[in-house]
Amino acid sequence: MNNRPLAAETLPYLSSALLDRLSISTVDMVDEIERQISGQRRGEVWCAPKAVVLPGDDRYIMATLGVASTPPVLATKSLVVNPRNAARGLPTLNSLITLLDAETGLPLALVDGNWVTEKRTAALSAVAARQMARSDASSLAFIGCGVQARGHLEAFADLFPLREIRAFGRGTANRDALCEMARSRGLEAIPCDTAKAAIEGADMVVTTVTLVPRPAPFLDANWLKPGSFTVMTDQALPWLPETMRRFDRIVVDDLEQEKNMAKPMVDPGMVVGDLTGLVCGDFVGREDAGETTAFVFRGLAVGDLAVAALAYALAKVAGLEIR
């Protein structure tokens, strides 16, 4: 517990470079997220539904709030997605996480939100994938090839016997970078000219299409291979709604959060449960090898809380200079 107020100039900042030096494994992040999710069920972790502001000019502005009791940490994340940032030479998404001592309210640290967002998003997908994907999945298709795709490639390559990826995106630079990353891990990488070519025959699919106010769906679930697993970090917005019944089993991140949203990501009648129910064993992620499954999410505060708090704790243990 932090009992000493910190001056603003001494507030620790965990940069992306420092966070990379911690070399936190995918398994460690997934295990910590599952621990915090189980804590929610026990009444030891609390998360508020994400708050979203849409100014009407293509920006997506969002905040999350999560609180843990062991250790006592409060994490808030503020995030802005702005497609116009590309013309400024900036990432489309920028964010910052603030950590407070949940007992005293005193500040602990600031954490690079972009790093945490990349890692926690992929780790949340991996939590679902461990139970919803086939354990022998060897091919992975990406629709969208930016930072979230790279995070998912790293996580899924750690957990599954991947041999091949297919990549489709709007720009060739990100696509080629993702393919090169895959090749550096000894995987075959296939750049695709169409989304259909990437998806057909893939054991797993990850869609990370950038959020825009008026998306035009273009992905058809009928392209999917029977028995495949799909992750939709983009709220399923790129998917044609009339084809979503192709899935035998759909899990969302948070049923309670969905109730607070103006529009559900998918028809609630098609949803079997959420990530808490999956982790806590309320239902199985897959009943047989032929089931076509999907995990759809907006983003979950418990992921930001788990990964940021884990990184802060490991940085302290390692004795790294975090000011």
C-alpha cells in the first residue's frame, strides 16, 4: 500500500521501452487476467462499464475503470482513436493508464496505454482462444494488419502450433510488416488481395478493423471453415449481420456491459455467455471439433487492470528505474 503522497515530478512512468524489457509472457498475462476475472465473480475485483464519447467527427473516445483488492490497485484508461492521426505521423490510437492505490487513493504510476492496449487485447482474445479454439489450430488469418494484429500474432504463436498466417489489410505497409514478423518466427506468411482469400480455410481468424462511426460491413461468416475460431476486436462491425448465424457459439466480453450499450454487438439471442462465465466454468467454449465459434468484444476494463498492475508489480520486483 502507498502511504506517501508523490510530487508530480516524481510520479513513475512505465514507458513502452521499459515494459518491453520486462518480457512478460503471454501465459503470465493470460493467467493474470483469468485471476482477476475470477476475482470479479468472488466480489474482490470491480469494473465499471466502459464510457464512450462519439463527437461525430470520426473520433472514438473511451475510458475504462477497474479496481482490485489484492493488491489494492485502481486502474483508469483514457483513449482516443482518430483516423486523422495518420496524416500527422501519429498512431491512430493513443492512450494512458493511471494507477492509484485503491486503499489510500494515492498515485502509484502512469503506464503507456498503447502498450497495455495491444497486449491486453491480445491476451483477452487468448483467454477465450484457450477454450474456444481447437488446440491443433495451425493457420491464422488477419483482417486488419496494424498494431492489434501484431499483438495477436505474438500471443497466438505462443499458444498454438501455428505454421501459417494469411494477411489482408487496407495498406500494404502494415500487411508486409505483419508478414515479416510472422516469418521471423518461422511461419509461412501469405499476403492476400481479398478478405475472402484470407479467411477461407483458416483455423483461426482475427479481425481488428479500425473503428469508424459509420462502418460498411464486408465480411461474410459463410466464408469460415467449419470448426474455426474467430476473434472480433472490432465489435463485429465489419461482419455482415445476416451471416452471423453461421456461428454455433458466440461469447462476448461482458454481458452487463452490453446491457449499458445503445446497440448490442450481436443479436443477444445468439450469445451463450461472457468471458467471466467461460473462465468460471459456467459453460464450455467448444463442444466438438466441428463447432464454429467466435469471441466478440468491445474491450474489458479487467484486462487493462490486470496487465497494467502486473507490469507495475514486475517493474518494482526487477528494480527497474521507472521514474
